[in-house]
Amino acid sequence: MCYGQAITKDSISLVKQYKTNANEAIFRFDFEEAVKNINLANNLVVNINDDDLKADVMVTNTMLQYYLQNYNTAQIINEKAIKIILASNNIKKLPNIYVLNGLINTRLEKFTVAEDNFDKADSIFEIINDEKEKSPILIGRGLLEFKKGNSKAAVNYYNAGISDYKNGNNKYFEAFSYVNKAEALIKIYNEDNDIQHLNQAKSIINEASVIIDSLNYKKLKIESYKVKSEIAIIEKKFNDALLFFNKYTTKNDSLNLVFINSISATNNNELNVGALHKRIENYEENLVEIEKSEKFNQVTNGMSIAIIAILSLLTLSLYKNNNLRAKANNLLQDKNTELQLAKEKAEKASLAKAQFLSTITHELRTPLYAVTGLTHLLMEESPKEHQKEHLNSLKFSGEYLLSLINNILDLNKLEANKVEVEKTSFNLKKRINDVLVALKKSADDKKTKLVFDFNDSIPEIFLGDPVKLSQILINLIGNSVKFTQNGVVNVRVKKIDQRGRIVKLKFEIEDNGVGISKKKQKSIFETFSQGSLQINRKFGGTGLGLSIVKNLLELMNSKIELESQLGKGSKFWFNLDIEALEDNEIEANNEITKLKIEDSFFKDKNVLVVEDNKINQMITKKILEKNHMICQVADNGMTAIELVKNNNFDIVLMDIHMPGISGIEATQKIRLFDEQLPIIALTAVTIDENLDTFFKAGFNEIIPKPFKPEEFFEKIHSSLKNRQLQN
């Protein structure tokens, strides 16, 4: 190695060390030390032929000028760094430089330019597929929105960015994000007077203080004093407010002196910086000529290598082709065998999964029937107001658990292609209104507004599957409500086209919540998927809802679409072809109404309840007796058969899983001597796949447990009426 090369290597090492020292000094706000190291780096890097290193020194100098609040100088230096990076085609360095440019222009209140720089950084991260490094963009956008006066949007961006910092090692920016988020929350509190925002600000500034104190971030400590002073004023703790404000002004004044001394030091060394800028300008002038000669050489060499490579590959391919044919045949045979074995394993696994789900859901539904049944009975007994609150909570929990069980079963049926689209007439606008009413409490808890926009040109009554459509909308709107705090969820239905009776409708659900990253958008519709682990913990949920939506829409020949941006919110939409009913059909449909059930109808009706579970016996018996029915209980199928033989019952409610003979066997034996007696299966098993089995055994109707009392009595009424008509 020659002497000149050794000097160059030593110089490069020194420049890198000076740059590292400067960066560390900047975050400590030791600006005199930072200026000294930047000037040393500048003096050496001028004579080194390493453009990436020069750009790195410029970026560090930009950061120094930014923190010295010398924003115009920072912008000039940063623009020159961008030119060097673009010329060297080192794309990975560009995003952070664009983010820095966005922050500078935010401080200069050039908001459009700032947003353009953040967009450039975002697009490059998309190209290099590096979602993990996008936190600085999100925090930068948060600062931009705050400066523009959009505090709620700022908080959304901070929330999206902070989660990545929590899992990383960049404690400075984590603390920086907390301080700025607290400031935004205070501004929101001043606008809406919601104590929740003030409490969040207090909690977040305390988290920031732990990091700031442990790592001695001077500037952030001063900013935290300002935030704490504002919180104390709101809480009318004026002594604390004065104490924090004095600390803020005293420390800020001393820091301003450091700023002035440091800026003076940088101005005294402008010749050193100028030498580096001069070299960059010379580099730009010569760049075109160098590129021309290099491109010509590259093309010539490339063509020669390509021709040789093609000839070599052709020769090699002719030799290998015969060998590959023989191997391919053997491999194909092996793969066929493997696929057959895999198919058999998959079929066994699918059967085992179905059996497991059937068993576990039965075991869950049985105690759940006790919970919902007892709740219903207690609510019927005129509870006190404070007891109603607890009972409503218990009812909600029971319904939520039942919904979860049904979601698992629905997903299993969808994956096994065992779901069919029904066709019945329904009022679309009313159906959507019912969904919104059901979700209103959840929205109110989140302080989120539900807005419904239904196009006037859309017909009133349609022929389709209202249950599945409701399930789709509940999952989509519920998902938006879950991830939107203090925001708006818009539900829109538009008419796109109509051909005869078939109307093409567009359903849109749009929110301004936390949003979904581009990476997560690819997996969000998969089973058990959500935004991230942090989001799962914060907002809850199983990740089944959107998977069910996707499967149901595919079943209805549609597709779910998504647009989302972190910090700004999400928009889900789908198109659906649905058949509208004509006026005469609507009138005919309106004539088919449910008969009102008179309470006297059930009086003194003799009912046999066949149930082995003592708690379920008691609940069912009490519900029936509240409607003045005479109730007798049998613990098993054999006892039930004997009781039916020796008594005159009006109806039998039969459980399925019991010790001894099952409810199905007991019903078959009863039908040998009594074909007219109405028998209803009252069961916790999954009924959708067993309907034929139940009806062939002789059941007149099926009621799944747990049930809603009004549906329970409606089916009993229907079965008794049918018997009266037969007689």
C-alpha cells in the first residue's frame, strides 16, 4: 500500500468519526462541540474522492443548521446533498434527506413543499419495500398537520409513528414524538373540553420525561416544561404552572445563547464550507462528460458479454435438456404421489377441524344459554336502576360471546363452501339503519359520529340475502368504529347502474381513524389478521370479521376493496348486483305479515321439556311459566317417551345430546305412536349442516340455544297453530 492510499483511508476514518461525534453532540444539544466536529469533517472531506461521504457530512451539517433554527442555510445545504445522492444513484439515502427537507419547509411554513418532500420519501420507501423505516415520515407529517392547525390529524400520525419507535432504539425521536403529541392533545382539549384528551396528554408527557431525564435530552426537557406548564394552567395549579414556566424561560434563554455562539462559529468557518461547495459544483460540471464515456464503455462491454453468455447458455441447454426430461418424468410421478398423500391429510384435518368446532361450540353454547337465559329472567323481574346497568353489561357480554362463536362457525362454513345465498324480500334502507342503530352505542363510546348517505334514486325493496348483507355491513362499519376515536364514519350507498330489475349498487364505508399501512393491507382480509400487535392490544378483536366479509362477498360475486393511509383513515367499498322488486310484488310481499301473538294463546298449554342440564331445565321452565304455560320436565329420552305415552302434551321441547338415547332417537320412537304431536329441537349443536337429519327424525321445528325469547315463542306459536290447522 502506498503512502497516499494510507492517508486517504485515515482521512475517511477521521471524517466518519467527526460526523458521528457531531451527530451525538447535536442530540445532546452541545452545539459548540457539533460545530467543531463538522468543521473538522468539512476540512478533510474536500480532498477525498467519495461523494457518498460528502453527502453524509452535508446531511449532518443540515441537521445542525436545523437545530440551530438556521432553516434557510439548512435548506441550501440539504438541496446540494440531494443533487449528489441523485447523481450517485444511491436511492436508499434519499428518503431520510427528503424527510429532513420536509421538516425544514414545515418550520419555514412552506407547507406544500414540505408535503411534497414527505410524499417523495414515502414513494422511495415503497420502491425499496422498507415499511419499518417510515416512522420519521409519519412523525414529520404529524408536525406538518399541527403547524397547519389540524391537531386531530397530527395525533393520528403520531400514533401511527410512535409504535415503531417503541420497538426500536431511537429513544430521542420516541421522546420527541411524545412531547409533540402531548402538545397536540392539549390543543384538542382546548377545542372540545374532553377531559380524556387532557389525561392522555399528562400520561404521554410523563412517559417522555422518563426517557428525557435518563438520556439528558436538553432541548426536549425544555419543551416538556412548556407542556407541563400548559397542563398545570388548565388544572388551575398556578404555582406549578409558574414553576414550570420559569424553568422553561430560564433554560430556553441559556439555550438561545448557545444558539448564537454556535451560529457565530459556523459563520466564521464559511470558507471551509465554501471549499466543499466549490468542489461539488466542479463535480457537477464534469459529470456529463464522465457519464458519456462511461456509458459508451458499458454498452460495448455489455454487448460482448451478452453475446458470449448467450452462446454458452445455448450449448449448455442442449446438453442439459435431455437429462432434464428424464428427471422431470420421475419428479412428476413423485409429486403426484405427494399430492395424493397431502390431499388425504388435508381431508382428515378438515374433518377433524369440523368435528372439533361442532363439539367446542356445543360446550360453549350450553353454559352461555344459562347466562343469557338467567339475564333475561332477571331483567323481567323489575330490577333496580343500578342493577339494570349490570344486567345490561351481562347481556352485552353474552351476546358478544355468541357473536364470536357464530363468527368462527360462519368462517368454517364459508371455507368449506357450505353456505348458500338466500333470496327474500327486504327494505335495504331500513336494514342499513338497523345496523347503524345496533352500532350506535359503540360509536358513542368512541365519540365517533355515524353518517348515512342513501341515494334517493335507489329502489325501496330488493330481493336478496339481507342476513348476509347485514353481516357484511356490521363487520365493516364495526371495524371502522373500532379504529376511529373522536372522528366520523361515513356509510354511503350509491346507484351506479340499472339494467331491467338488476341494480348495481356501490357500498362505501369511510373513516378518519388510525389507517392501515400498505404492507398490512395485503394481509388484513386473512383469517385472524389485524393492523399490528400494538393495534390488537389497544383496540381488541379477533381478526375474523374482515375475513368473513371477503368470503361472503366472493359468495355474492363481489369483491372488497380498500384504500388507506396511516394517520388519515381507511375506505372500504364493494359493488353488488341486486334485484329490485316491482310495485305489485312489493304489495304482495307487504300482505305477508307476521301475526301478532296474543298472550292468552299460550295460557294452560301443556309443555314437556326434555333436558338433562338442571340449570337449563330451570331457565326454560321459568320462561314458559311466565307465559302461563304448564311445564313438565324429563331428564332423558326414555323418560320422555313414557311421559308422552301417558300424558296429553300440546308440544315437546327436545334437547339433542343427553345420557342414554339422544333426542333424535327419542323423537323417532315417539313418532311410532304419535305422528301429530309438535316436537321442537331445542339444542346447542350446530344445526345448519344437520337440518335434513332433524326433519327426517320427525322434528317440526328447530330452535338453537341460546335463543331470543321473542323468536322462541314465535316458533312455538307457529308449531301449535300448524297442529290446530291439521286437526
